[in-house]
Amino acid sequence: MFPFYSLLVILVLSPLPFGSNRPWSWSLLCLLIALVTIGWCISYLRTEKKMKLHFDRIKVSLFLFTGTLLWAFIQTSSFIPDSWGHPLWQLTAQALETDIPAKISLAPEQTITAIMRLLSYGLVFLLAQYYCQKPDNAEKLFNWLAISGFIYASYGLIIFLGDFNKILWFDKWTYQKDVTSTIINRNSYATYAGLSLLCLIPNILRQFKSSAAYGLNSNYGKQLFIETVITRAWLPILMFITIGTALFLSHSRGGFLSTTLAIICLFILLSLSKKLHSRALSYASIALIVIAISVFSISSDRLMERMGQISVEKSERPKVYASTLNGIENNPYLGFGYGTYESSFRLYRTKDIRGNYDKAHNTYLENIFELGIPAASALFLSILLIALKCLKGIWSRQRNWIYPAIGFSSTVLVAAHSVVDFSLQIPAVAATYAAILGAGFAQSFSSKR
């Protein structure tokens, strides 16, 4: 179990150094994940009574994901047909009057870094999927992530309300009027906060269910329900309010809307699957909605102001999307190299795009631009198939159905926000999502099978 707890520690600490979105921090994160994976392999070989790996459950997604990694590696290779190499390599060779082998990727070293990061997220998923076959481990993972989200939200609120303008011991150089905690970008932090809120929901539902053990028809049952909620459920409710307040005060429109969509989707699924058949769980749902409305009414003034300021005509993003689509049309199958958007986009940016766009603010377009349509589609499909397994698990499971429900809802959250931003390209957010999806997928199957 040492690798599992090591994984939990890594996930909890990953948002600390700017969301691990610096070369040294994401390199350290990937190294630690690799070491944990090696430790897991050693412990698996040395343990006599061990859980099954169940690779048959993810064989299609694993094939698609591995194929994407393989293609990204081919993009860095010079052992390709001459027609595949980007013409810019030939022009560079002519300008320097030297022999430079042509490659698909315009920045092979950036592609190698992107491969390393994507592989690390896949390993996090596999580790979570293996260990969280045990319901107790799944509960621990969600509790650790919820507590982590609460701590980072509390820190962000203290910095914001105290007007300290700091991220750790550094001066805060951007988003000074928004809660970002230890993650620099407010939209990326909003996604992390939304995932933390989803991780809290199993604990809240559990508290309401246990507090209604004697029913709510008798006076004793009602009294016990109220006492238990006050004495035991106050902490997860407080955590929910704190994280929700931090989410609202991030003033991220995309983060707020995608989190709201994910929570609504979660309770719709639980209602359709008739999992909220007990009155206690119905009360929990109502309580969460009331809490969300209360927090929203208190802390959402500037968020609503920003909602009213949405203007597609004044935004540069449609121009960036159009230029990105232009690049995709020119090179739809091979791509320009995974992780090379900042370098490759310079070939297609127009004069009316004034900002520095190192990311497309649309993960789907960016991945298609970098990988090409076939490889990017394989990557999207590999994640979609896992999410659909979680969706099926909501109906097939009689116990612990909340975990696959959270796994699917978290996919709705990150998928929706990825349309307008790049939160999944922040290592801490991507690793957290991979762990949630892995745990939800592991609990999508009956332990008897």
C-alpha cells in the first residue's frame, strides 16, 4: 500500500508549485509518478495475494492512448518518409547551408516533454484504477482530494481577503483581484476547485444517509437526523462552502459554468438511475443546492459582472480559433508536433492577433493542430470510452455507485471547460482528473465479477 499513499501525497502536493506548471515542477511530478509506478511494479511482483490488473477492461482505451503516444514519438523522429517532414526544416537547412533531417514536429524537444507529461497522467489513471478496486481506497482517494481542495481554497481566500497579493512567497503578478490559490491562472484553479467540490459530494451524501438510519417519519428519527447533521456533517458542508466561495471569487466564467453543469449532470444521473430513492439523499441534494445558492448570492457579484461583459466580437479568441483551424486545414493528418502549439502557431497568427497565445484556449483544437485529426481523435476516444464505462457503472452498481458517477461528472466538467480554456494542460489539474477518473472506473464493476 506504500505506492498508493505515495500517489495520494503526490496528488495533494501537485498544485503547490504553481500547479506544477513550470519545467522543474512538472519534471519533478513526472519523476515522482514514475518512481511510484516502479514501486507499484515491485510490490505487485513480490505480493502473493494481489488484485487483478484487469487490462481487458481498458484494452481498447489503452490501445488508443498508446497509439497516440507512439504517434507523438514518431513526430520527433527523422526516420519518416521525406514527404512527411515539415517544409520548414528544409528551408532551415538551406538557410544554414547544412544537412538537417526533416521531422514532423517543429520543436521535437517540446514534443518529448509533452509525451512525458501525458504518459504520467496515464500512469496516474492506471495506479488509481488498480488500487481503487477496493472501495476503502476509493473513499480515501476522494477524501484526500477533497481535503486538499479545502486547504488550497482556504489559502486562496486568506490571500485574497487579506489583500496579500502573494502566491507562496512570490509577489502575485497577475489576477490580483481573483482567487487563484497556488495556481496562477484563475480558470485553471476554478477547474481544480470544481473537481474538489465533486470529490466532497460522496462524503456529504454518506453523512446524510447515515444520519437517517432510523428514518424520518418518527420524531426520534428526525431528532437523530438533525443532531447527526449538526455534529458530523458540519465539516463537509463547511468545506463545500469554502471551496464554492473560492470558486466564485476566482471570477472564472468557464469554471463556474462547467462546474455547475457537472453537478447538475451528476444529480440528474442519480435521479434517472433511481439512486436517490431514500429521503435522506434527496434532502442532501436539496441541501447542496441551497448551499450553492447561498454562496452564490454572497460572493458572485464580480462573476456576474464578468458574465455580462462577454463579447465575442471584442475577443481575440475567435481569431485564434480561425487561425488554428487554418493550420489544421493545411496539415490535417500529420500535425505540427505534440506540445508545440506556441512555436507552430506563429506560422498562422495574423496581424490582428495582438496577444501572446502559447495555448489555443481550446484543448480540442490545440490537440488536433498538434497531433493531427487521427491521433487526436484516438486520444479523445480513449478518454470517452472510460467515461462511458463510468456512466454504465452508475446503473450496474448496487453499492459505491457514487464513485463512477463522480468519474463521469468530472469528465463533463473538464470536457466543457476545455472548449474555452486549457485547464487540462495544467499538470496538477490533469493528474487530479486522471486519479478521479481511474477511481470512478475501478468502481464501475462489481467486486463479485
